[in-house]
Amino acid sequence: MPHKNRLLLTVALASSLPAWAQTPAPATPGPQPTEQVIVPQVDRRDVKLPRFASNDFSVGLFAGSYATQNFGNSAVSGLRLGYHVTEDIFVEGTFGRTKVSDEDFRVVFPNVGIFPSPKQKLSYYNVVAGYNLLPGEVFFGRSNAKISQGYIVAGVGSTDFAGQKRQTITAGFGMRVVFKDWLAVQADVRDHVYTLDLLGKRSSTQNIELSAGITVFF
């Protein structure tokens, strides 16, 4: 077949195809260039996070004066264990001991005392809940300030005195000065309320305790 006739036949066949067959096929996309040309080779290190002490628990020693109603003041000492639930709320268990004297009665009535001996042991324990009410700072000089916390406490416990064990309600307030993250000094005023019938009549007594002590946090 002559070359001219073959060309005419090819044009005629192409014009007879449907429109979709005449559309050229889309070009195949080539490989896309990467955004990062150089990938650094860095060795991964194992990082150990530091462990900070929570300081939620506390233990402390205290000493002071215990005013037993009708029997005067006496020295008191004891131990406190605490747990700080939040920044403002804490619970605390306390154990204290003192010796109460009935010498004032023996002066008025010679050879007659309320107790079998002139001094009688008194011990108590209680569990209180506390709330930090007045956070602030205490300044020692112009440039040295320490964190301070005023708080209130209330709870229940038991008092063992002169052979009688009485349920006790304890309430009071105090102030704590934090010198280190783990060390504080605090002072407390607490009232221990319980009933006694040592003088022939059972009545409720108010027994005020003034104390100061050192507390360690861990």
C-alpha cells in the first residue's frame, strides 16, 4: 500500500474512535523530592528522670505545758505523725504524756489527796484533721524570708487519767514555719475536752495545752 494511503487510513480510524478513547492517558507522577535532604544520625540516649521526695509524711516531737482543769499546769511532751493529703489539708495523730499533781488539795486538807500518790500520770492520743488557713511568710532580717502556715485542727481521741479512760474531743490552732523543704518548727494551742468525776461530780473539763516542736517531712 502506498505511504499516502496508509496515512489516510490511520486518520480515518482515529476519527472514528469515541471521545473517551481519544483522551490522552494522564502522566504518571514521578518520585517526589523529600523535604529533608540530610537526615542526621543521632544516637538515642536513655534519660533518667530525677526522683523528687513528695514530703507528704511528717514526724515531730513537741513539749510544752498542759493545764489540767482543777489541778494546775504540768510539763507535757509527745510525738506527732502526719500525712498531708493536699497542699492545704492534712491529718495528724498525736500521743502525749504528763504528770498531774494534787498538792494544792493536800495543802488545804493535810494527808488527804485526790490521788493515791501526789502525782498521777496522764496520757492521751488523738487523731485530728487540719486545714492550712493562713499561708504567708515570716521575715528574719531584710532579705531572709521563710514560708509560714497558720492552721486549725479538730478531732477525737482518748485520755487515760487517774484510772479513767475518757473519750476526748480536741480542737485548736497553730502556726508552722518551714525552714527547709524537710524541716519546720511549729507552735500549737489545743483544748482537750473530756469528762471527769474525781471531785465527786462528773463534769466536762477544759484542758488547754500550749506546745512547740520540730517537724521533719519525708
